[in-house]
Amino acid sequence: MMIRLQQVLKQRGQGAQRYSLAIEQLQLQAGARVALVGPSGCGKSTLLDLLALVLAPDSAETFALELAGTTCDIAELWRQGRQSQLAQLRSRHLGYVLQAGGLLGFLDVRNNIALPRQLLGMPDNGQVQRLAQALDVQEQLGKYPAQLSIGQRQRVSCARALAHGPTLLLADEPTAALDPLNAERVMQLLLAQAAETGATCVVATHDEALAQRAGLHILRMGCRRDADGGVSAHLEQAA
């Protein structure tokens, strides 16, 4: 088992300002390729942040990741405040494509892509060049993010998330700002490169049709307004 969540809760605010996400159960095998779909505010980004180990659950009966053949009790690491261990897991095993790209403006494309490898002390083995070519940004390696189109920035962000060979690839609306043709292209390129390493993929998207065409298994998320005015979000049954 790659990912196993059971009775995981994250809540912000109180009363009418309350927002809570409850994950009754989520199990994903290694190599799974899934899309989180649902309306804005239904918790897609919150669930990705939980999986990315950047957001602590308020409670969790089970929150476990199997990484490199070892099962990590993520819930216990959060309870014990083991921030350094969580950071090590994030940097080595996770790749995250942010909705806005998240590229560093003071680094050129080559160094943006190489950053995860450099932080891990990994040698230059040609992976940066290979990913740049595969994602069609090889001509942009010497440019800075501000000099790129939106589509180019998203492809660079995808390359950076994949550069260190992550076990788990997360992507938050990676095609939201793109026209339909570029959206299709970026999604296919991202998933093709992830497939080469066997990475488990979880993609949040509002475009269910695109996710289906890409061969992603659909996991629907929903939300409701409660009597106190707060919002409760949840993961529904898989389609």
C-alpha cells in the first residue's frame, strides 16, 4: 500500500467561518493515477497539502505512506512534532506541481528544474536536460520565469517536480490557466514522464473530461453548508 488514510480530519475556523475536510477512507496502491475533481472549495487543495506533508491533520486514525519499502506513520510524526523527518520525506519522495507554478524568479529555468536535486545533493546526471527536452522547454533553459509563457512556466514546474524522481507526484490544477490545447499537452506530458519512474500521481482538477481522457481514475469531492453556517467537505466514493 502506497497511501492509506482513515478518519482524517482537518478544520479551520469556528461557527459560520468553519471549514472542515473529513477523509473517511483513502487507499491508493503504488503507481496509481487519480484525479481529485469537484467544485471550488470542496477540499482538493487541502487534501493535496495533507498528502504533501505541509499541512498537519487535526486528527487521524490512520495516515500512513509506504516509501522505499518502509511504512511511515505520518500521523504519529505530526503528533510528535517531527518536523525535520517530515521535511526529509517531502524533499526526497514527493514532487508537487503548484497551481501558480511556484518557480523562483531569481533562478533561470535550468536551475529551477535542478533545485530539488541540488538540495538533495544529487549529481548532475543529465536528468534536467532530459526532462527539459521531454517537456519541450529545452530552448528556455537560460531564461527566467518572467520571460516564459504561462504554458512554458507550467511545463517547467512539472519538470522541477519530477527532477529528483519522486515516489509521489502531486499536482494542483496544473492546467487551470491554460487553453484547451495546452492543457491537454501539459497533462499528457506530465503523466508520461511520471509513468517512466512509476510515480503515484494525484492530480486536482476542475476539468473532469480532461482527467478522463488522460486515463486518470476519478475521485470525487463534495461539500455542504451545515446548520452553523460552516462548510464540511468530504471525499466521495470513487467513480
